[in-house]
Amino acid sequence: MAVKATRIVEAVLFASETPLAPAEIARASSDLTPAQVEEAIGELCREYEREERAFQIYPLGDGYQILTRPEYATYLERFDSITRTQRLSRAAVETLAIVAYRQPVSRLEIEELRGVNVAGVLRNLQERGLIEVVERAEGLGRPLLYGTTRRFLDHFGLRSLEDLPRPEDLQITLRAER
């Protein structure tokens, strides 16, 4: 692959704040195809690894994004100008896990599993773009049903929900917080 194509792909990924699919990246040049973009990404990954760069191209959802390697994240914490994501609370993580594995799921079902009111947690997860209302149930009152979003997949480095660990492989037990 021509160096030029590799550098075009690198420039597009570097400038993007969100993951980009190969077809989107290929729009940067009429000479690029999605297959060439994939090849260029492979070359860049090998180059970054070989040169021990502080960043890497990560597959996120259906696309790719250049991100700082985790071992260098602590060096960025001293800079106010660098955007950092706030950590999710334990309640938010537990609620998000229930939504991810049981979707579509109602607020009442989540509350039955967690043993506490989750209205505020659901609102917070929606504001962060990690979950959304996907439909309404057919039962009494037609409650809202929640599911995860593309941003959820991107945030956790997943291509699809099938990439989630199997529940039986997890050693986490949900406890009611009373």
C-alpha cells in the first residue's frame, strides 16, 4: 500500500473524535477503498507497536479510533484541557449491566433485580448516551423499555452485543442494596 494512503487514513483517524468505519474513512480520497483503509489500519497498528507509540488504533463498534494507550492515561490527568470521561458509579454499572444483558428491559424489572429505585440512574445513563428507550411494553401502562446504544458499544470497545462476556463467565453477583 502506498505511504500516502496510510497517511491519509492516519490523518482522518487522528482528526476524528468518534470511531469511523472504513467506508467513512475511504471518503477522504477517491483513490481509497474500504479494503485499502483496512490494510492501512493494519500497517499503522504494526508501525505504532514497533515504534512503541503512546497511542494505538482501537476497533470500536463498527469503526476505528486513535486513542491513548491505557498505560499513559495517568500522565494526562494533570491537564484540565484534556477531556476525561467521568467514571460510572457502582449503581450505574450494575444498572447498565442489567440493561445490556436483559434488553429490552423495563425500569420495574431493573428495580426488582437491584432492589432499589433506579429512575435517577437510568436518567444519568440516558444523558451519557449509553442507554435509550427502544420501545414500549404491551402490558398495563405500556412501560418504557430500555436498551443499549451504539455509544455503549464504542465506550466498552465492543463491535456488537455478542462480544459481551457470557453471564456464566462473570463472577459478579448482583446484591440488593437496602
